[in-house]
Amino acid sequence: MTQLNTPYPSTAYLTGFLRGQGVDAVQDDLALKLVLALFTPEGLLQVRERALGLAVEARSACVNFFLDHFARYHHTIAPTIAFLQGRDASLSHRIAGRGLLPEGPRFAALDAYDVEGEGGDSLAWAFGALGQQDRARHLATLYLNDLADVLRDAVDPRFEFVRYAESLASSQASFEPLAQALAQAPTLVDEALQNLTLQSMAQHQPQLVLLSVPFPGAVYAALRIAQTIKAHHPHTVIAMGGGFVNTELRGLSEPRLFDYVDFITLDAGERPLLALLAHLQGQRSAQRLVRTFVRDADSTQVRYVNWAEPDVAFEDVGTPTWDGLPIERYLSLLDMLNPMHRLWSDGRWNKLTVAHGCYWKKCSFCDVSLDYISRYDVASANTLVDRIEAIVAETGQTGFHLVDEAAPPKALKAMAEEILRRELRISWWGNIRFEKTFTPELAELLAESGCIALSGGLEVASDRLLALMKKGVSVDQVARVTKGFSEAGILVHAYLMYGFPTQTLQDTVDALEYVRQLFENGCIQSGFFHRFACTVHSPVGKDPAAYGITLVPNPPVTFGENDIGFVDPTGTDHDLLGRGLKKAIYNFMHGIGLENDVRSWFELPKGQCPKPTVKRQAIEKALGY
């Protein structure tokens, strides 16, 4: 499971590349198909059957509501899915009127979002007299979330739209939790995925199946797919790669994983796949595979084979293709009312990369030692805009999400100039570093070329900690850069962090005050606080003493390793502070509480929360007001 609104880009890139090499390659999105199979009248009947099989005392509130209002769910699921796919816009009148859809526990969020002085009508405040389509999509999204909760409570406790069975794979030193789960009788969700797998195999009849596993929440389902293929098509070769593999399985020694897949490749897939295809065609020995794990013939040892060959240059990876993916069937959801935050789930975006890797690659919390960060390789502006034109011609859609770790300013400037030279009319957004190269003039150029939004890391809004992170920016600089974007009409999202080594309570209070002022002064429109996680591939994980912490050793690893525990002598209760930070940012994004003392967001006894040391006009001063 990744996103429901747009395809994950890895298969599109690899399909385009392989076809460019003369390989007969097709792609399929079983994650989308799984959701569309479950969320149908027939699928809900099966969910109802499972729910009725639960003991009455074991049924959660959302399951009881589903059973009580099943007839309405059964009659509304198909039209609601069609509406979210953009196939029945007229249904927005009925949905927005609040009389069509059953409103289960998730709709309580609307009451929690009531705005003081607005008569309690949060939807009217958010969408006004117009915005009916958006209002209806927000309500339809809550309706789907209610049904996802029913699936979790009545069918499969691991079910989530994005993080499905994530705990089975995330930083799991042992394969045992996955092995046990895969040995259990299939749930309704598993059965649906098995049927879809067999349908896809019958349609395409592949000799080689590639499973792209970007996140821990995709691992369990990927292995269920592989398990099904091995049971029914034992001679089909299966290889697995993707972001999860690249970060967590670098020390893999677990032979049982190869009961499900035959090969596991690391990092950018182009060169390993060319080597694998040559091997399968008898043109290359197993000793000349590239960045590939294999299991020995006796099934007891795992070997890592890495024949030295240069990677395919980013200029030559080709244009991603969405051919074969049902782009008209993805669901345009509206989880968050904030205009910037909604972009991640709202609308179908063509995913595109400006450069491979990160041009900065110094941030101490980042996996800078891994290929997806460390190997920086950029394509020319001509190549990028050629790809943009080809994708628009194929999909008929002009929205692009640039999925770089941090898109380089020089490359963005050249791309924007080429877009304008060709007089293209597109919309695009992506991730950057808030560095001083992004002047107001460059912001205007990017906006003119179609840039609608940018996200970037402010992390802990503290100059001391930003320097410790080697972020290469200051709070004042971020204020000026983000204000330039905002004044150019570009929405700005700030990635924020708490719990970084040596971060104190005072640091946290001061950081929130800076964030409050950035919202207040119109520098940023959206943000999200992430809890810092120390990874074994980051500078912090490799040299903890330099950051004032000691690591808690992981158990012996045969499967996955990424996060690693640590002891910070400051002793700050980041769990407690995190709740206040997230509550504050949620309200700031909706224009609420910006005038409040930031101490009021923290659940600390009176007198225990220190006053901010940041002056209340600090950002105004940085902006030169």
C-alpha cells in the first residue's frame, strides 16, 4: 500500500527503462486493485459476514455502526468510489448535503475541528458557500476511513490504507514475525490479493516478476503476492527491490526469505536488472550479478553478489511510462483541509525526478551513506522537459510531483526556463532545501513556470540544532526564503522534527515559537512534526558520540535493520512534548491559536514549561519589517 490517488513512480520508471532496452515489460498496481475490490457492494457483503462472525462483545464501535447502517453503506459505496475517481461529479450535491452517506466515528473529527465564533460549522468555514466538490470529497474520505477501520477491526487487524502490516517489517531484525504471519490462514484481504495476483498472472503470463517494495507497509502484501505466484506458477522467477530493501535489508542473511523470492536487488534498479536479465537468458553467470542477494543451492546460505559495473546515468534512464496503469481509477481523497497538506492525497500527479540523489548530502539525520542520497546525478533541462512533454502526451494530465530528496536550485532554474521557452502550461510541486539560492526572483521564475507548492526541512527550528544537523540553513534564512515563495504565490510546507539529540524542553518551546511566527507572518502554510529516529546509515548512527548520545545495540540482525535506539542524557520527555507540537501545528495550519502563548499547547504542570527565549518579533525582524 502506498497512495490511493496516484501510482508510485518506481514501476513507471523501470517499465519505461526496460522497454527502452527492448524488454517486453508491463506493470500492474495490485494495491489499487485490492482497495477497489474490497470497497464494492460485493466486498462489503463479505466484510459484513466476517463482522457478524465476531462475538458481540468483541465488536468495536465502528463495526457496530457499520452493521447497524449496512444497507446505506451497501447502496452508497459504488457511487462514492465513482465520485472519488472523478466519474460522477454531480454526486457532490448529495454528499455535501450530509444526507447520503452514513457518518460513523471518523466524522467526529468535524466536531473537533469547530472554529470559535463560526457557529460550529467547520465545513462552511473551510469551504465557504462554494467549494462543494471539495466539501464532498472530504466527507467521502471520512466515509472511506470509517470503512478502513471496520476492515481493521473485523477482518484484518493489520489493515491500513498506507501502513498495512507495517510493524511486521519495520526495523525487524528477524524474519520470524513475517514468517508466522505468512503461515497463517489468509484473511479476506489476503484472499482478495491472491485472486488479483492470479488474474494478473493469467493476463500477462510473465517469465519474471519484479516486486517494488518502497515502504515497510508494502512488505507483507508483496510476500503474499510472491507466495501465491510460487504456489501456482513455481517456475516464474521473482525479484524484489525498492526503498525498503535499499534501507533495511543491506545486511540480509535470512535464507527463508528466498522461499518467496529468487533475487533481491539493492539501490537503483536499472543496472542490477540488466545483469539479472542477461543471467536468466544464459548470457552471464550468477557471479556477475550486480548488487544482488541470492540463496545458495543448498538453501542454507545467502550470498551478496556485486560485480563492479557503472550505474546507468540518470540522463539515460528514460522516460517513465504509466501505460498499463488505470490512471482514471485512482481515488482523489481529501484528508486534510489545509490547501498545501492536501496535495499528497488529492489529485493524480505524474511523479518525476529532477536528479538522482541529493546535491547537499550532509544532513546528520539522513541516510547519506546510501546510494539514493549519496550518488548525485542530474539530467539536463532539455531531457527533463522532454520527459515532461512525453508524459503529458501519454497521460493527458499536466500535474507533476517532483519526488527528489532535495531538488537542486540550479536544475530547477534551468527546467523552469526551458518550460517557459517551450510555452508549456503545467503545474508542479516538490521538495527542496530552504537555501539562500532561492531568491525572490527565482521564486517568481519558478511560479511562472507552474510551481504551485514546495516543501522543505526546517527540522528543529533552532540555529544551534540546525548547525548540529549540518542542515546548512538558519531560521532567519528559512524565513526569508519561504516568504519569497509565499509572495510569489507558492504554497510552502515545512518538515519539522523533535527529539533530536541534546534537544531540551527549552529548545522545543523556542522552536514552536519560531514556527508560530512563520505561520503568523505568512511564510509557511503547512507543516508536520516528525519524531527523530536514529538510523544505522546516518551520521548520528555512525558517530553517536559527536551528538552527545550513546546507542542501544540492536539484537543480532538476519533480516532488517534501520532504526536504532539511543540514550540522550538530557532526559527530555519527547513523547509528552510531541503531543503538544502536533496539536499546535494542526491548529496553526487552519489559522487557529496563532495569537496564543505557545506554552499553552503543552500538557505540563503550571510553572514547569519555560517561557520562550525567542522574541515575539524575531521573524518580523528577520524579514526586515
